[in-house]
Amino acid sequence: MPKIHIPTPLRQYSGKQAAVEVKADTVGAALSTLIQRHPDLRRHLYTDDGKLRAFVNVYLNDEDVRYLQKEATAVHEGDSISIVPSIAGGADIDGFPNLRIAELNCPCQMCCCPTCCCR
């Protein structure tokens, strides 16, 4: 049976399981079986109209299914399906208007002396 690997942030919705084995012929059927067993995952993986969310990436044996046959991609005994949510965030340089480029590139946390590269 294919095994679906659950990312850490979503394990609270899958009974704290890191992986779930499912009986399925396609990636879509495998994900449907996962959702049937753990309905709380639905809102994190799918939109209200039933489409896989844009920030949810699904891999079959390290291949992105978007470049295969998407959810119609066939799965076989022993296959590994990984759910990988995209991660975004951080701040751009505009959030630090008073820093000079030398300060941004400086490897030190705090200036070491007045002649340091940050001055």
C-alpha cells in the first residue's frame, strides 16, 4: 500500500501520525482516503470547491505530481506520497530603512570595533 507522509504542522489533524498507509490507485484517491480517515485535514489541504490548495505540494517518490498527471498520477505498492506545505514569510530590505548594505552583509551580530566593515 502507498504511504502518505504527513508534515509536522498537520500531524495534529491526523491523530499525531507521521505517516498513513492507504489503499488507492491514484494520488487523488490516496488523499481522499486520508481525508475520510482524518476529516480535519480537509480544510488544510483543499479549498471549499474541492481543489488542492495552491500552497500544498504533493510528491510521489520525490517527484512533484504537478509535473506528472497531478491527482490522476498512478500509485503502486510501496510508493511514498509526501505532503509538503509551502512556507513563506520574512521581511524584505524595506523593513530596515536605516541599515546600510555593509551592515546587512556584516557576518558579526554586533560591531566589533569602530573600523569594522559596518562603519
